[in-house]
Amino acid sequence: MRRTHSLNQGWKYLPRFDEAFLRPDADLGDWEAVCLPHASAELPYNAFDEASCRLVSSYARDIDFGAEAEGRRVFLDFGAVMARCDAWLDGEPIGSHAGGYTPFSLELTGRAGAGRKRLVLRVDSREDPSIPPFGNVIDYLCYGGIYREVSLRIQEGAFIGDLWCRPAKVLEREKELAVEAAINAARPLAGASLLFRLERLSPQGRPAGLVAERDVGLGDIPPGAGASPIAVRFEGLRDIALWDTDSPELYRMTAVLRAGGGAIDEIHRDFGFRQAQWRAEGFFLNGRRLALRGLNRHQAFPYAGYAMPSRAQARDADILKFELGVNIVRTSHYPQSVHFLDRCDCIGLLVLEELPGWQHIGQEAWKDSACRALEEMILRDRSRPSVVLWGVRINESPDDHGFYARTNDIAHRLDPDRARGGIRNFPRSEVLEDVYTFNDFIHEGGKKALRLPRKVAGRRMPYLVTEHNGHMFPTKRFDGEERLREQALRHARVLSAAGSIPGIAGAIGWCAFDYNTHREFGSGDRICYHGVADMFRVPKFAAWAYASQVDPRRRVVLEAASFFSLGDRSALRILPVEVYTNCDSVVLFRDGERVGEFRPDAESFPGLLHPPVVIRDFAGERLDSLGLDARGARTVKRIFGRFASMGQWSLRLRDKLALGLVFLRNRVKRGDAEKLLWRLAYGSGAKEDAIELVGYLDGRQAIRKRYGSGAYAARLLMEADDAVLSSGDWDCTRIVLKLLDQYGNLCPFAAEAVDIEVDGPASVIGPRRLPLLGGSTAFWLRTEGRAGAIRVRALGGRFESNAVEIAVSQAAGSLDCPYPPA
Ligand code: GAL
């Protein structure tokens, strides 16, 4: 039977390479002890020279394969190494791999056995122009190192090399499942059989009932890797639950290879029964039209770059689905971690996965490498229910008939069941794919939000917007309110256009999280501030444009695109305020008095399921108590609204005269009138200028938020994403710090410095002294491979945070898969 052992621990690392390191007795005394995933260089948060991660480095590890490896087949399985690596065992070359985003295996059969052996890897993280995405400029960093996991696999002479699940007739009562397995046999294998076992999985990802089983006699298997694929078909499958975004039911197919009277290998694939169809009218999941609302994700994190373990990868999927409320993610611009994709399968987040590359197409060797990466990606992920589209073109590259005929062929050959797209940034490109996938950056803040699909594609065909906004309006989370608000509006406008223009399947915005980049891009500090959340995954206002679209039965959202401060916008403007919410209406109170009830602005955002509620009036019913005549009250509200939204300089002479007349008619003295205006607009003289927003659903109060112009920093809140971490290899959790005001809102411009104190078996990734950026920051805490209790606190000049306690235990496995998560 196969045995796999984690090889993540016990490595030694040196940020340079020398042939002398290949000697089995080379002294590793001054090498750093590291655990994988590992970044070849830890980077500062920003303002660094990206050349610092372009290096050639060495990883070494002593291994005793033990008696179990004797006479068996032995493999090293790598999740990914950036960008090229060569490996030696006791000085003998054992293989190499080029391409930084896909898995590969090195076979050590015949060389592994009992006794210490020295494994050395030369990892070249320079931007080699023969490997995609390199060869020209790129708007993201690719980092370096053995940044995913490595394991040791010991097999018998024959094993199951691949298992592929292809559900069919999924909308029929009796469903079908085609399964293909490939046997990898070193020598001819006689009298073998394969047992296929189909089981339902529980929400926690554990087998929860046998559905069907088949034993297939294989006869004699010739030697070779996957020489003779074995296909079986399950028919008449009843009572099968569909995999859908709201109910991601998973099944497990286990294959057991038997020969000579015993089991010699066993593997499984988790998959789902679902139908994904791309039609000219849109995307259909299980026969139901689903408007796609998504974000692009780069797999990068502050300091560690790509090198983050499973929990952080999976958490990103949760953030996308449960915090940002999207139903699809694009893995821009490369295959991403299996932990991220496992989580997408498990929580029902759809995926557009693409091959590595960015705008540039290289020479033949480069194209070969791209095709290899595409194959490796599809072979790895083709059973996943979450993946609904393959991206088979280099992002935003020009047409290249020969190359793209090849990538389309590969995808079609390896996975004829799944649609293909290829991300373009120009209209009327040659289409060899099923879906015209287009980056549409036409929106500049005006009326035009998206192009018409037919004009771009040149014909009626399935059409998906794969990027919008991004560089058109970079926005820092600590920017002023006007900019944050405009970024949110731009995303909302495009989402609305995607929802109202016929023939658009949906839109995937650029992008989920800010990311480190090359000097040619971003704000000059090596960050592209294009995210709807920052690099720490802390949301900006634009995040609410997405989050507010979720079904309120799942989560009630009410977030104002305002800090309700009185002078952050230019010319003392305070209105309008968009409230991103999925409530039916919002009632506004100010200074304890009701202003009015406001409804979603469906006129401005006709394509949104839940348009924002736009508040254009801060006076409203508060004027009633003044006893103004009805006409006068209307005039005051109108002029007041302009005054507040466009600044006091917007008051024209005729507005002043009109106001004067109203006050004269109603016998309000000039001084009192002025006082009234200032009180209503700026809360002058109020005991506490509190703003209260109350969201109503089906006539009932569903959510309540308070803000106030008198906000001040009241406490430093520390929150961890996880309370229990695993003591195996290394694990991590994100810890977010927020300086909150007395209402519980973030102090948006607070700039305190804090020191992080950690007691217990963990350390901080990156610096331990951190500035709050716009009132918040976050860091990841990494475990040290042993159990214990961790206690974390942050100490600032003015504030001390609450303490967060985290248990590190052997029992904490990987993430469970509850839906929705607890
Ligand atoms: C696109 C590109 C993305 C990113 C984005 C910024 O053209 O595909 O990778 O650079 O622009 O808005």
C-alpha cells in the first residue's frame, strides 16, 4: 500500500548555491533550519527592491528512507517550487522541474533505502525568460522557494497514477458517473483488479454512507505510466444530492488496486454532481441561471509571499465567499494551492482556473513549458466540482493561432467535459474557446460601465467579464472617504451593468486583495492597491458592494460608505452616503431624532439584486418639529440636501433667498435659521451627534449600526481567525488588530504603533512592531511544530489590546468543512 510522509520539516536553507553543497558530507552548520512551505526571502510589507527575491538558493535535508523503501517505488511529491529546481540525492542528479505553479514528482526508486542520504535542491527563483510568466514585465511578484508542501511517497511496483471522476446526466433522476483510473506499473502486473467505491461525504468531509461499489477485473497490465487507462461507468445512481453553491454536497470515489490476493494501492478523489453550462444567455448551474459575481485572487500574502500553509489558503476561500459574498473566484494568473481549491469545492465557491502567464508569449521552449503547466493543472484539478472554466490563454496576450490551438487541444483532450475560456483585453480576438472571457476596463467613473458582449466578441456567444476596475482607480484602505466611496461606487456600477446587460454571464472584479508587484506597476511602493480589501484581507468600502449582494437569510449586511466625519470630504460635503445593504430599507436617526426611511436605489443600480440605499437628506422628518409649512419644508430639505452633499459653496443667491423667504413666512429668525442649518448639517450644539442606521427586513428590524462625528479611539481589539492550530509541520492564523471608537467602528486614520507580544510555541511572520494603517493591521502567527498554549497581546502607546489565546494541538487537523462555517 502507498505510504506518504510529510517532508516539510527538517530542511536546511542557504540563500545561495555552490556545487560543493552536493557532497553528502557538506557541512550545513551555518544553514538556517526551515520548515516548508518556505519563502526564499522574507520581504518587507512594501517599499523594497523586488530583486531581493530573485535568487538561487539551496535546500538540503537528510533522509533515512528506512527499510520500508527497500524494493519499493519511492517518490518525492512537490506542490510547487518557484521557478526551476534541480535535485540531487547523495550528489547524484535525480531530476528537475521548470515552472513555479504546478506539482511534480521525482522518482527515487532504487536509490532510496536504509541509511542516511542527503537530498539537495538548487532552487532558481530568478525570472527565467524561458519559463512562463517570465520574459517581459509582470504586474505581480512571483517570489521564490519551495513554497508549497513536499511529501515522500512509497509505493509497490504498481500503483494508481490517476483517478478522474466525470459525473453525467446529473439533472436526471438516475445519474451516471464515469471514472477513469490509470495504473502505473514498473513491471507487467498479472491478475489485477480495481475496486471502485462511491461514498457520500458528510459536511465535515468524512465518508457518510456507501452509494455504490464495483469490482473490475483488469487481467494483465502492461508496464508503463498510465499505459492503459481503466474506465468504469456507474449508472442508475439514485438519491444523489447535487453540488451547488448553496449546498456543496461532495462525494468520494475511492479506488483500490488489488493483485496477488491483497490490496496494493488505494487513492480517492472528492467530487460533486453538478452541471455547469455556458450559454449565450449566461451561466447555468444545474439548469438554473446563476449571475456570476466574483473577484480575482492573487495567492500572495505580506512578508511570506506565496509560502503559506493550508489554513491560510483555505481561509482566503472563506473570506471570498462568506465575507466578500462572491460566488466565483478567478485564480489570476496561475494554478493556485490545492488547499484553496479544496476549500472552494467544500464551500461551493466556483473557480475559473488558468495557466501561468501575463500578457507575454515567449519562444518555443516557453510555449512548451506553458503547455506542460496547463496539463499539470488540468490533471491535478479536473475532478473538482468548483472549477467551471479553464483559462487556456495567457492572460491578456495577443492572438497566436498555433499556440492557442495547442492549449485548447490539451484542455479538450484532458477534460472534454469542462468549458474553456482565455482571458483577453481586446475585442474581436480569434476565439477557439467556448466562452469569450474579457477584461473590461471601460469604466472610468462615468455612465459607461461595461461594453456590449456582442460588440466585443463579434458574435453571440457565452461571455464573461474577467476583470474590471483595478488600476483604473487604485485605492488604499487608509485613503480618504471620497476615494474609498468612489471605488465602491465603481464596483457597484459595473456589477449592476453586468446584471442588466443581456448576454453577460457575470463579472469578476480586479481584485480581492492588494498585492506586491514589480516597480513598473502599482503605487511605487511595490503594492498594487487594487483590492476591495488590503493585503491583510481587511475590507475597504468596495468590499461592501459585493458583500451586500448576498441573500439576507444567510447574512444581513449593512455597511455605510462613510465615516460620518464632518470634514474629510472636500468642501465639507457629507452627503450623499451610500449604505451597502441587503435590507429592504434603512431608517436613519440623527442625534436621537428620526430623519426618515430610505430605500434601495434601484434606479441608479438596476442590475443589482440589492442596490445600495443612498441617503441624500440629513434633515428629513427632523424639520417637522419646526412647524414649517409643507412647501417651505420641501424647499429647506432640497436646498439643505445640496448644501450637505455639495458643500456650502454650492448655495446660490437664489437658494439663500428661497430659504430666507421660507423662514420669514414661518417667522423663524435669521440667527435661529442659521443655527438650525448648522445643527442639521453638522450636528452643531448636539449633545452627541450620533448617527444610527437601522436596517429593516420584512418589516422587522434586522440590524443596527451607530456612528458619530465625535468618534474617538476607545479600544484596541485583537481577533484571531482560529482558536486552535495544529502542531504538525507549521500552521498559522491571521490576527487582526483594530483601533475602535466608542461605537465599535474602525478609527479610519489612526496611526498608532503597536508591539506584538507572543508567549508560547509561535512567532510572528514579519516584524513584531507594526503601525496601524488606517486604524488596523494584521499579522500571521506561525506555530513552531509543537503543542502548547499561545497568548498574544498588542501594546501600543495609548492602548493595550485584549489578549488572544490559541491552543496548538496535535488533534487539530486540517479545516473541517461546515457550511456555512461556524
Ligand atoms: C489587468 C491585468 C491584471 C492587473 C490589472 C490591474 O490588465 O490582467 O493582472 O494588472 O490589469 O488592473
